[in-house]
Amino acid sequence: MSVRQGILVLLAEQGMHVSQLKAEFEARTGGAWPVNIGQVFTTLQRLERDGLVEKVPHQGAAEPERFRATAAGAAEASAWWSRPVERGAPARDELAIKLALAVTARGVDVQAVVQAQRTETMRALHDYTRLKMGGRPAAATERTAPAARGADAEPAEPVRATAPPPASAHGGSDELAWSLVLDHLVFATEAEVRWLDHVETRVARAAAEQRPDGTPSGAGRTASAQGADAAPPPSTGPAGPSGAGATPAAPTGAGDAWSAR
């Protein structure tokens, strides 16, 4: 929904054609999530179908087709600002799914999977940190940011670890947008590193608690507690339970050993 809502709020500000929308969306979001012309055009068609945008009458034959928000579209854009992003359903995260399957699959070295991912995540964090410090990565790379792997119906676009895009008419606001997006990527990547450390610790602990036959080391403890480790039940005699003033009954088969006491 992010691209759809983003395009709608841009059109609520002013009418634009497809190329303008692409450039404005990328400039206003710090260039972190690029969109292609086809995606913008398809989104416009859906918004038009839903009655949220409409075509602007042509001013001339050479002018590109422009779109603008309808009254319903402007109302929806305004409502989007005040509506929080829903976090109820967990996002489909490829890494979380991969590790969840790895710990239940036979023959998978989970520690190796975690280490390989940690190396990649740390490399991404290094790139983002260099950008934060005003530098440029050794080579421009594209990867999907940890926080960008969500449940959007739209195909996930790679996050570009490059310098910020050229400024648009909004001037310093574009630099602020870029900085905020970069902060988000840094925080999300740092969180992923901490989670990987947690996964590694949990997996190692689970392996240490596992019996050779594959059952948890705590299995069977209840049965053993009822055996040799269990306290003997109170013996009873003619006068009832052994206690103050009660003489315990001799166990069956105790014979002379009991009498010797």
C-alpha cells in the first residue's frame, strides 16, 4: 500500500504525469525505494478505477497525460496522514521464515546459516553507516532492507545503498527525508544483528539440552522423580499414619533386620 498511498498524496498536492510522479516519489522518500514507470502507471490505473484519481484534460497535443486526485482521493490522502500504519499482522520476512524452517529441518547447519546472514547484515550496516557519515560505499549495491521485507502486495523493491538523489523543488526537506530513511535502515539493520545473536544463543542452548536420542534432557524427569528420587510414602500401622506416638509397621519381608532395630 505504500506506493499507492504515496502516489495518491502526491496527486492531492498537484496534478502530475507518470514521469513526474516517479521522480517526485523517489526524491521525497530519499531515493531508498525506487519505483519503475510501469509500477507507477499500473497504480494510477487502479486509483482511477477506484475513483480516487482522474485524468486532467489535455492542454495540448504534445503534453503528457496528467492525473490529479478527485475529491474522494483527496479525502483518502488526508485520512492516511492521521491513520496509523497497522502492525497487527506480522510481516512476511524471508529471513525469519528461513531460520524458522532451518531449526526444524534435518541436516541444516543453523549456526552456519546465522553466520552467513550476520556477515551480509553487517556489510549492509557498514554501508548505511558510511552514508550516514557522509561517505559513499566502495561500490553501489542494491539489497532489500530488513524493514522493507514486509507484507505489501506490491513487489519488494531493492533499497539502494547509494548517495541521496538529486534535490527536488522541496530543497532542504529532501535532505531531511533522506536522513530519516537512512536512520530507519540503520536501526532496522542493528536490530537484525541483535536478533541473529539471540537466535545463535537459543540454538546453541537447545543443542546442549538435547539428549543423544533426540529427546530433550528434561524428558522422563517426572518418571524418575517417582522412582529412586521420590520420598517414600508415610508408612501406616494399626493406629494409622506414622507420627507422634505411632509405631511404624514392619515392612513385609523385613524379618530379622527389622527386629534388630
